[in-house]
Amino acid sequence: MELFSSSNINFDALRRKAFNFRWAEVEDGVIPLTAADPDFPVAPEIIGAITDYLSDGYLSYTPKLGMPQLRKAIAEDLCSRKNEGVTEDLVLPVDSAARGMYIIAGAVLEPGDEAIVMDPVDYLFKNSVMTAGGVPVYYPVSPDKEIDFEDLEDYITPKTRMFCLCNPHNPLGKVYSEKTLEKLLDVCEKHGLWIMNDEIWSDMILGEKPFVSINSLGGEKNKKTLSVYGFSKAYGLAGLRVGCIYCRDREVFDRLVDASGVLTTAGGVSSLSQVAALAAITKARYWSEAFTDHLRGNARYAVKRLSAMPGIKAYMPDATYIMWLDVRDTGLSSQQFTDFMQEKVKLALVPGSEKMFGPGAEGCVRMCLATGREVLTEGLDRLEKGLEMLRRGE
């Protein structure tokens, strides 16, 4: 059985376990191309590692800064595959990449500080800034234009303390060139800004443009870059809540540790989650690479189908396994469009609401591709049917 065929999807399990707008939260018969979470079971090596760890019956405390072998494996992986220059002593495992963003914001922002957040972008950037007492300042980006940061300084004020970088970008699916990242570093250095650098999508490269980590551009330039990585997208471990944060400076790392709560055991990652993450890096890379190949085919197929559907503009993502669809030509708002599709053709999508992505997301919806081709085909058939119904005024 192929790893990523629809026949390898356990729909009964998904209807019991897949939450966050997915199979366990929709009515029977609805196809949810919603939250960015795979429909496929994880690599068997990960399950085996968890089972082996449990075999002696102990679930004791782990080291406060994380299992040394996991910290080492993360650093080696980031250095060998992405040239990030990370050292294991400056890697902190945390309970999800999302938590890492909150830790970073809490470590460097004071109440009233401004942080530049792209618009649209995943809501966790805005929420983490606001939870720290900061003020998000929206920097508009567009799916049909390169993000080059040429006008970034127009958004910087005396209160600006941080820029939030999503690389690759969710939901636009863009990766940044080395030149663009150099520009960003120059501007942030000039104004003394921190950079929150989210790289959770960096394994899922679908197009010809290579992923360039901002950390690969040198340690001196990245002294104020605080990075986040996780295991939910490339390895399907969302429910285990495991990720990491890392940086290039010891004093900065100590600030992150203090903000994380790991020294008091109020924060940290479960032992089983760390075991799973270690197995993912060291034993299941093949799974992630095969998954990316499957997604690349899904994305090309979806773009071909969507380009023939009047009322929608679709863009081939450079990376991620989500697509950003412009539905403004239908005359419906994002929420109206997703409500219509779910009610009339039983297809669930994510609306481009201010809450989820920022005010610049209105008129767009997000679609997830992390499923089998047969499921995706049926989902696109339903979308096409829904668009026909809209044109007929049904």
C-alpha cells in the first residue's frame, strides 16, 4: 500500500481524533480541507519509538531544558539540511511551535511595544504579540506580488521592537530569496529590531525556489533572530504539541528559558513528545520527503483544476500544503463563501477572516492539500459544483 494513497487513510480514526475544524468537528458527509494537518498516519518508526519508550513502564520527569539527544539531533538537522549554524546548547524544546511564538514575544516585548506582522498571515503572530502586551502593526503582502520589504521602513516607528517573519509564508505559500532576507536583516539591524522567525513550513518545498533560512546568512547578522520550528506539518505530530525555539546568543537564550517556564516545570514538553520528535528527525525523514512529493503532485493538480473554475484565482505555492484562493469575483465575503460551500456541497474550507489571518485576508479562503488524491478530487468537484450553483443563483 502506498504511504499517501487515499486507501491508507483511516477515516474512522479521523472522525474520532481529528479536531480543529477537521473530520471530528464537521457533519457526516462533509469533506474538511481545512486545518493544516495530514490525513495520513504518521511514520511507523515514530509509533515504534513511543512504544519502546513505554516498555519499562516509567514516565518520569525529563531534563528541564529537554532531552540532550533531541537538542543535539535538532541542531544537527537544522545545520546539515538548512545551514543554520545552530548549536545544541542554544536549542530549547517547547510544547509546540505555537507556544514558542508566545515565549519569544513574552521574552522581548514590553507592554505598548509594536511588532510588525504581515497581513495576511497566521493568527498566532498577532495573538502572541498581543498576549505579551504588544501592539501588532500590519504590513500588507499579496499572493500575486513578491514580498521584497522595500517599503518596510514606512511601518517602523519609535515604538517598533520586533518584526514577525513567516518563512515559508502561511497562507500565501511564498519563500523568500536570499536578497530579500538580507534586506530584512539590514532594516532590522538599522532599527535594532528583534526578528521572530517561524520556519515550521521549511520542509515542505513544492516549487523550484529553494528555501533559504535567514539564519544561514550568518551569526553576526542574526544575533536578534529568535527562531521557531515544529513537527506538526512535516511529520504529522500536531497532537503531541512539540517544537523548539533557538537563537545564536547565550544571553538571549537565557531570556527565552526564563520566559518558557521550563525551569519550574510549569513549561516544557512531555517525554513521549520528545521521543516522537527525535524519531521523526533520525528515522522518519524518508516519510516527510515522500509526503512532500505527494503534496507537490496534489498542488499541481489543484492549480490546474482551479484555474478552469470561473470566480476563483489560485496561486501555485512555493511551499506549504495549503492554497490561498481569491474568491472576491463571486461577490461573497470569505465567511459567506465558506458557509455556502459547507451548506450546499458539504465542503469545508477556512475563511480569510480578520481573526484567522488579518484584515487583508478578506475575500480569500484557505484550502488544505494534505490528503489523498481521491479526497482532493472529490473536494474540488464539490467546489466546482458550488461555484456553478452560485452562478445560477441557487
